Amino acid sequence: MRSLSTFFKKEEKSVLHQVDALNHSLTLLRYEGKLSRAQNVKIATREISLLTKTLKEHRSLQEKVIFPFLLRHIPKKEPVIGFLRSDHRMIREYKIKLKALLVKISKNANAVIEAGKIQETGIYLVSLLRHHIEMEKENIEKTIRAELDKDEKKDFERQINRWLKQHNNGKR
Ligand SMILES: [Fe+2]
């Protein structure tokens, strides 16, 4: 069974790794020019699909298991959880926006306007995600360490591991 701290470290690492990969692909798209554009659009599209998969699991586990558990045991965390939930919605919105722009630019060789919008949306999405992960580290991990007792931590671990097993065959 995975411990809580291992779980959170792995989760954080996997999201940030995907975010860095997306960021890199957007940098290539920006600086490598028109000749490599089709190839770079393809890479960015692949990166955003991988990120989407990771974030879907991240969001579902947090919203179905982690947030309700914290709200039950530490009700004073309600405002911050509300904020993290709205962050999830905003991240999703920007991800969809970026995907649509990548589809648009792939169909238009002279898409100067889309190229600018892709950079703008991409930079916003990347910083939103980095900030989100940082906030969760501060507000979820630290709270768990400080405010849950041994039995509550064990119970929390069990619930997270059960969810992971049901949804990913324990692969994560
Ligand atoms: Fe989150």
C-alpha cells in the first residue's frame, strides 16, 4: 500500500513533468518558425493529450476522495478547497481553449493570430498549473501532516489506494 507522502510526491512530479513537456513544446512552436510548424503543432497536441489524461485522474481523485475527506475531518479548509475546485474548472477551460487553437492552427498555414493566442493561452495554463500544484502542496499535504492523527491518515491512505486500484489497476 502506498503511503500518503509517496502518493503526493508522485502525483506532483507527474503533473509537473507533463507541464514542463507542454511548455517545452510551446517554446519550440514559438521559436522554430513556419517550416517546422506542422511538426511542432503535432508535438504540442500530443503533450496536451497526455496532460489531459493525467489531469483527469488528478481532478477526479481529488474531487471524489481527497477533498470530501478533508472537508469531513478539517472543515476549516472549506474556503481553500473551494478555491482549488474553481482552479480545476479554470485549468480545464484553458486546456480546452488551447486544444481548439492547436486544431485551428493545424488547418491554416498563415495563422499568425492563432500562433499569438496559443502562446498567450499556453503561458497562462502553464503558470496556472504550477501555481495550483504549489498551492496543493501548501494546503493539502501540510494540513494532512499537521492535523490528521495516525488512524485518520491510515484511513485516508486506504481510501486513496482503493480509488487508484479501481481506476488504474494500481498503476499509479
Ligand atoms: Fe488539483
